Amino acid sequence: MVEPPSAVLETSPADLAEPDDGRVHLICIRPTGPFKAFDDRLTLLAIRLVRFLRVTILRPWECPDQHDWMGFVSGTVPTVLVVRGGEIIAKSVGDLPILDLERLAFGGP
């Protein structure tokens, strides 16, 4: 049975401080705007790869104290960070297709 998106997506800034559970952490800082298709892609990715990928969606105002750690965060398009072991290993700014989100998280061509 597939879990509902609310059970898969973690949305609290407190999640950033949780201990590393071995999964890749995809953090999306998403501004307001027409990004339903992007949210749907993140949900699909989170459901499909729940054993390997943890997805957190935040709004820019939910984590202002983290911006030094995150660096630039766009106010107009999604900013996606890939975190492993508490270190940012990749970052992208833009409304990425699902294949690009997966490549960003796990590497590959």
C-alpha cells in the first residue's frame, strides 16, 4: 500500500536537525507560486524512493536561521539541496524535472 504524501514528506524545519538515518536528504525550499507539478514530482520521488530518500519541503520564511548553511535561496523558484551526513553535496535552483531531481540526489549521467 502506498502511503499518502503527508506521511512521506517531512515539512518541519526541525527535521533538518534530526540524526542522520542513512538516507539522502533532499531539502526543497519552495517559494509561493504555481509549483503544484513540482510538488507532485517531489511526492512521487519520495514515495518511490522512501527507503533511500528523505524529502523535506520548506518555505523560505520557515528556516531563516539556516540560510547561512544553505547559501543562496531563490525567492521565485524552488531551491533544492542534497544532504548526506549533514553536508550539502549538491544544490540546484529551478523547477527541475523528476529525472533531474533523482540524478541530483543520487548522481549519475
